[in-house]
Amino acid sequence: MPFLFVFSYGATYFKAIIYRQLSSTEITSMKLLYLIAMMTIFMGACTQNSTSQNPPSVLNGLDVLEQNNFAQLEGLRVGLITNATGVNKHLISNIDLLHEAENVDLVALFGPEHGVRGDINAGDYVETYVDERTGITVFSVYGSTRKPTQEMLEGIDILIYDIQDVGSRSYTFISTMGLAMEAAAEKGIAFMVLDRPNPLGGKIEGNITEPDYISFVSQFAIPYVYGLTSGELAKMLNGERMLTNGVQVDLTVIPIQGWNRNMTFEDTGLPWVPTSPHIPHRHSAIFYTATGIIGELHTLSEGVGYTMPFELLGAPWIDAQVMADRMNNLGLEGIRFRPKTWRPYYGRHQGEVLHGVQLYIDDFFNLNIMSIQFLFMQEHHILHPDKNPFDTTPARIRMFDRVMGSSTVRELFSQNFRYADIEEFLNKDIEAFRELSKPYLLYP
């Protein structure tokens, strides 16, 4: 509106001067209005600029370390495990910060899934290479080995982990962290975690991984949603001797400043860097927990391949409106469902027209996030009993069980497709884990 005001009055003002259509008093009044409008635009722009540059209310561990001029790393040869999310509050990479710090000797980088700068596709092996910007060797921990070898750790005094987590056990970065802790312990070098917020806050959901289902997508005996930051989890893995052979490492955690477990990620004021291509937004971690497990079956779509990864659930044969009505009629607190039709651009349903629901999560703190995919399969079975989501390959069944940390969930649920049949099993470990983890909490 101010721009239209300036254009209109400015044009009239200059036209009046040229053609002498207005009296001197009228021109003076118009000139005053023109100047007021210009000042309004200027002040609005200043306010908008000031607001956009407000400092975040929370500081990551990296920001805290930088504030202290990296004093904890003085005189040490540093190895860094990171990816594209390892940035400070100004979006500057931890690689560049440590490389340029005069009192830090960054000697090696370690690339998990997607590589240290996030330029490698999901699932692609990361080969050992040289970082072009710094000239430092990047050792792969997502290729022939998921754990740093003792040779990779030669000449390193301290190994640092700095990656944004999403709060769900099947997301592999915490697996990388734990394996790296083991390697550092075996090498006799120190380990440091630069802590970052958990986008799921302090929520705890799901069963603990059973021993026979320990894998890279369920590396530890923790619930699927574990309610800890990476730093807190590292402290617990170390303190409870949950690493292989009960090894313990010389561990330091640089805590977050200003964070508490009742915060959403948006509350932190921190920028969100996509943790992987299908977790593009700060809310994506929540949706990943709500639909990602069902996606392992490769029968129903969870939206991957479209512009809303993990925000959709559907299939070609579903009536979107009927499914949305059924899901809304469940009366779940904190979530609503909208009928949605879409056509994936890539992936397993590429080019197919899919129908289902879009998830609108209003309050994930009061929602059992994991339950959504099972409730969807429950309602889907009522409408389409001939379409069994578990009618898939043995490899997909095996992956589903590994992600769930047990075959019991699938075995119980597939009998009648009722969420109530697995609810007790999913919740059985929560209180015990809450008590176990209490001594390791760093934040209220």
C-alpha cells in the first residue's frame, strides 16, 4: 500500500509542478504527504531488516565453542564428523570455522551419509576424498565401513561430532556417533559432541530395540523416539556402557545455551539446514516419525518422491475424502487430515496418481506421533482388506522389523490390523527408559 501511495502522489506531485495544475499551497501539502509515505517505507524496511537479523534465542554447541574462541581445542589435533547441518547461527560451516581458527589444528574430516557438505545422494556410498575448500582428507564412514578405522584416527587427539539430529532412532547419524565413540575409545583418544536441539523435544515413544534387531537403523537399545539431544544420548551410551563390549570414551559435551525440551525447533530461532533431502523443513522431523516406518514397506506411499515428503499417506486405490473422514473421526488430539491427490515425480510410485491424506500436525507434544502410520493402516484395512501393506519383499519386511527394533510389532499388528493390539507393546519401555536417562539430562 505505501508503494502505491508514493507512486500515485509522487506522479501527481511532479506532474503538478511541470504543468502548474495546482496552487503552491496544494503542491506543498502533496509534497508533505509524499515525504511521509517515503519515511513510512523506510522505517518499515528498517524494522523488517532488524527483525530478520534478531539473534536466535538458542545457541548450538558450535556457537558456544566459537564464543569461547575454541579454547577447549587449544593444542589438539582435531578430527571432525559432520555434514551440511554443522553450521553456526550465521550458517557458517564448522569445517571452515575450525580450519580458519588460528588455535585449532583440523587434520581430518569424516563423512557420514550425504558427505560432510551434504552433496552426496541419500543411500550412496561416501568414498574417501579431499575437501576442495580446505584440502583436508575426508574419510568415509558411510561406505565400506560405518565406523572409523584405527588407521583413520592416526594423528588425531580428539574426535568431534557435530550433526543436527531428528530425534528418531532409525535416522542413522546417531548410529554414526555411537560407532565413532567406540572407535575413539579403542584408539584412546578423546571424543567431543557439539550439542544441538532435538526437534522432537523431550518426547519418548516406542519400544526398545531387541538384541537380535540391532542394526545401523536401530543401533542402540533405546526407544524409537528417545527424547534426548545427541549430547545427552552420548552421555547415556557412555555412562551405561551401551557401546560394544562396554567400552567408555573420554567424553566432553559442549551444551546448547537457552534450550529446553518443551521447545519446538521454531522456538529456538536457529536456522534449519535440511538434514537430508527428504527432511527439508524444521517440521519434517515430526512427519518423518509419523510416516517413515510405513514407508519402509514400499507398498503405501509416505509422500517421498513428491514435494511433501513424509507429510502424506496414500495409494492409487484409496478414496481420499473417505480416508480423510475416517482419520478425522478418530478424534486424535494435535492432528488433522485433509484429502489429497498427488503424482510423485520420482521413486517407487513415479507417475502414478495417488490418493490419500495430508497430515496437519498442530501440536506434536500432545500427539503420539508414531501411532499415525499404524492408525492409517488400520483404517485402510477396513476399507481395503484385500490390500495388505505387508505383502512385500522379504528384504522390505526385514527392514521394517529392524526399524521397529523387533518383529513383534508386525506380528501382532498384522493379525487384525488394529493399533490397540500393539499399543501396549510400543509403550512398555517408556517409563523405564525415562528413569534410565534422567541422570544424563543436560536441559530442563
